[in-house]
Amino acid sequence: MDENNVLKKFTTAQFLNFCLGFFGLQFAWQMRIILSGPVTESLGASPFLYGLIWLAGPFTGMVVQPIVGALSDKTVSPWGRRRPYLLGGAIIASLALWIFPNSGNIAGWLENISGITFPALTGLFIAAIMIWVIDACINIAQGPYRALIPDVVPQEQHSLANSYISLAIGLGSVVAAATAPFLKWAFNYQMSIPAQFIMAAVAFTLGMLWTCIFIKEKATKRQEKSEAETVQEEVVPNVSFWQSLKDFFALSPEVGKICWMQFFTWIGTMCMMIFFTQYSVHTVFGVPDMTSVSEAAQKMYADANLSGTNFSSICFAIFNLVCFLVAIPIGILSAKYGNKKVHIISILSMIAAYLVMGLCHNKVVVASMMGLAGIGWASICALPFAMLSQYIKKGTEGSVMGIFNIFIAGPQVFVCTLVAWFISQCTFSVGEDMVNYHWGYCFYIGAVTLLLAALVAAKVKDISENK
């Protein structure tokens, strides 16, 4: 093998530089997860409409990541194949992160300067567009980021590299979720929602900029071709998406099993991610639905609403702190015992946490179970990608990771539509003229689908077990 093509092993410092951009990406996404519900509900979004707005994530993931992944494989630039997408996605997303929590104010500003009275849902419409932009840009950065691993990290360190990404996901989420509750606890200062989104925008841009500066890709350039090669290249049509999909599943029979495992895993994961803040506010803290109540009722429940949102942030901080703490141990254990065995045990811990949260709404119990679920999250963020990377052919990394993302994004459509609709039908009365929803039902659905994921994972032949 040509010595110039041999990848050098990463040091700890290089891994930390590598994962800092994902820290910023996850910081932004975590803020969007925790606070998009309160922002859209304040603008009039029902549970089902909130779910439909959440479709931004899966749809942009299914469309953007495969396209951008394939484009990044063929990108020619002095900065490499992946880095233009990493930094470009971060900058555009940061602008949308600033606009999103100010959507209602922007709608009012448009009315003032135009003299036209807009419908009450105009602010919600602006917020929905910004969520789509945020999610699209996160996907623009995320696919090439995953594909950067086989580009710059040697094969024997892929599991460890993905574990460092899990570490960044955990730490980024902890800092994003814990900052506002910490400031409230330590200094009695309640950080506003717009300020939290600005903080996320800064973290995303600076983190990605750091990684782009300190992780060097080889500059890509067009290779000189003979006249015959050029003619042949022009005659052969571009490979279609369907051919890429066919080639993806032709990599190995195990790839299909890994995809089904991801499909069920991400239904279960997003049942918690999408609905947990609403569960905290409306189930744990007993706040009724606020979309159509009087202003007096809104003021009466304002403190409980804020407490529920802060509690959700604390729980997400615990969830991701555990992810952060166990990310590297999971990578070490998977190298010793195999990816599959460690992943199944981690998923089972998440199932147990879901069942307890569905049954018990005590704050201490819920927070503890979110910590237990964090073990599963650390594995989900790393080991499926490590299992898949064993089958990737050189030069197709971006395309493969983009297609694999379909089995992460696709399940979210199920959660955003059917699960959101199901919860919207499960109402109960609060007092004389208010209602609430059984948000906790999402955990039962999530537990069932995670169990299916574990059963499929048990059927996967894991190459790492034989090393």
C-alpha cells in the first residue's frame, strides 16, 4: 500500500479537536429539541400540529443527507470534501436559530411595517419554516461529518471515533440543557428562550469552525484524464439514487439487518425526544393544554409551565451527562466484546427506563430514569455506525452515511404523524373547561419499538466479535 494513503492513528488531542464541531451541532439540536415545544405551543400549536412541524427533521434528513453525502464524496475544493458542508450548514443554521424564538415578534413587526393584519398563525408559520431550515442545515453538516471518520481516521479506530462523537453529543447536550437551570439555581437568573437559542447559534458556529481548522482533509483536486477516459466518463450516466440504494444493500446481507435495527431504534428514541418536554410540563407538573385557554389561565399556570420546562432541561442534562460519561467505556467494551452485545444491553436499559417513566411521574424517579436511558443513547450514537462502517467501500462514505440516515429520519415521520395523532386523541378533563393529554403514552410505544430493535440486533453477524 502507498505510504501516502496510510492514515495515521489519532491521538487523544486529535479526537477532541475532531469531535468539537459535533459538540456545537448537538448543542444546537438539543436546544431545538427542548424548547421548540414551548415556542410553538405559545404560538398555538396543538400536539398533532406540533408533530407535523417536527416532520422537518425526518424529511430534510431523508432528502438532504443522501444528496449532500453523495455530493461531498465528489466535491472538489482546496478545503477537502467534507469541510465546506460542515461550516456552511453551521452558519445558515445559526441564523435560523436566532429567528425561530422571535417568530411571533417578527410577525408583529411585519404587520407594523406593511400595515396589513396577518392571521394569528403567521408567527407559527414563520417558526415552522425556521425549524425546517435548522433541521436541513444540521443534516447538511451531520452526514459529511460522519463520513469524515473513514476519510481521516484509521479503520481500527472507527469505533473509538464514533464513541468520541457520542461523547461530544453527550457533553454538548448537557451544557445546552443545563445552562439555563444552573443560572436560575446559582444566580436566580432566568435565561430567556431567545437568549438560549443565540447561545446555541454561537456554539454551533464556533465548534464547527474549530474542527474545520484543526482537522485537515487532503485537498481534493481533479485528476488529469486521458481523452479516452474523458469520453467514457461523459457517456456513462450519473448513478441514480436508486442504483446507489441498490449498491448500498449489496454491500452485505447484514446491512439490511442493521438498517431495520436503526429503523425501530429511532422510532423509540424519538418518542422520547419529541414529547419529553411536553410530558414534563403537562404530566409531571400537571399543566393543562395552553393552546386555547384564557389569558388568566395562562398567567395562573405560568410558574408551573416554566418549572416544567426547566425540569425537562435538567432531565435532558442528566440523560446526556450519562451519555457523556459512558461513551468512551462503551467504545472500549465494544472493542473487547463486540458491538452487537454491548448495543443490545444498552438498548434494554433504555426500555426499562421508558416503562418506569410511563408508569411513575415522580420527579426524582423520572430524572433517574432519564439517566438510565442515557446509557442506551450513548450506544445509539456510536455503535450502529461502527457496525455499518465495517462494510463501507472506500470513496462511498458520504453516500453510504446519507442513505443510512434514511433509517434514522424515516422513523421520525411515524412518530411525528401517527404517534402525535394518537396522543392528540388521548385527552382528559382538567377542571371544568380545560383538557390535558396523556403524553406518557409515548414511552410505551417507544419501549415496544426498542424491543424490536434489540431483537433485530441479535440477528446481526458482527465482524467485531471475531477480531
